[in-house]
Amino acid sequence: MDATELLRHDHRVVEQLFRDYRAAESDAQRRGVVEILVRELSKHAALEEVLFYPFAAQVLADGHVDQHLAGHRPIKELLLELDHCQAGDPAQDQLMERLASAVERHVRDDEDDLMPLLCSQADEQALRELGQEIDQGKQKAPTRPHPHAPDKPPVLTLAAPVVAIYDRLRDRMQRRPQT
């Protein structure tokens, strides 16, 4: 599976999580979905920032990637707010609606603009290898949002593994669902 196919699959998983949230029948179920959503979107964003966007920037070399990267910050800020909510928090529903809207916009931009352009200019083998790197990176990516952390290499490349260890320790201590 190449990198764009893998990221599109992640987008479909996140879309399903939004549907699961809306269908949940209790505060505890909704909170469980939020925790999984925070984890999956945090990993996805980190891997895009560490691997996918730098690759795309090299291939496209026209500053085209910067606008896509800029779309991560508001999403990570919403994820951070959601991460601080407790089950039954009245702000959670509104935050989820805002997040769904921001993610939908970001997905549309990536899938309708960046990914087709990248596929037309990148080597297929390189995209497959990048897909393998992204897939393997999911085991070590940060699981919490860090909107104020660097979002570009090289600082991001150095910080992400340390942050991921901290995130995973917090996840275990708080008995968060593992995905």
C-alpha cells in the first residue's frame, strides 16, 4: 500500500469514529470514542508531519505543502481541548463538531489537491516505501496532541520519539484504549 492509500485509509477510520461518536448512547461510550479519536488523529498528524509532508515538499518543491501543514495546528488545538474533557462534559459535543468540520476540510484538501498532485509527480516505488515507513511509524508515533511542538524536521524528528514515549506512558497510567 502506498503512502497516499494508507493515509486515505486513516481518513476513513477517522470518519467512522465521528459516526461512532454520534451513534454512542452514553457519556462513557462517547468518551471512549473521543479517546480513540485523539489517539488516532495525533498519530496520523505526527506521521504526516515527520514523513509525508517532508517527502511531498521534496517532490513538489513549490511551497505547496505549507498550507496543508498549517491545517494541522487548529486540529491539534481542538484535540488538546477534547483530551482535557471528562465524560459528560457539555463542551465535548461542540468541540467534536468543530473538529469534524476542521478534519473534513483538511481531508478534502489533502485528498483532492495534494495527494493527486504528489501521485502524478512522485515515483511509485518511493510512495510504497513511504507507506511502509508510515505504517511502521504508527507503533512509535505520539498518541496525544502537541499543538505547540515543532511541526517540521529536524526539530520535530528529534522531539517526536521522546514525546511518544511520554504519551504512551500517560496512556497506560490512565488506562486509555490501545489501537
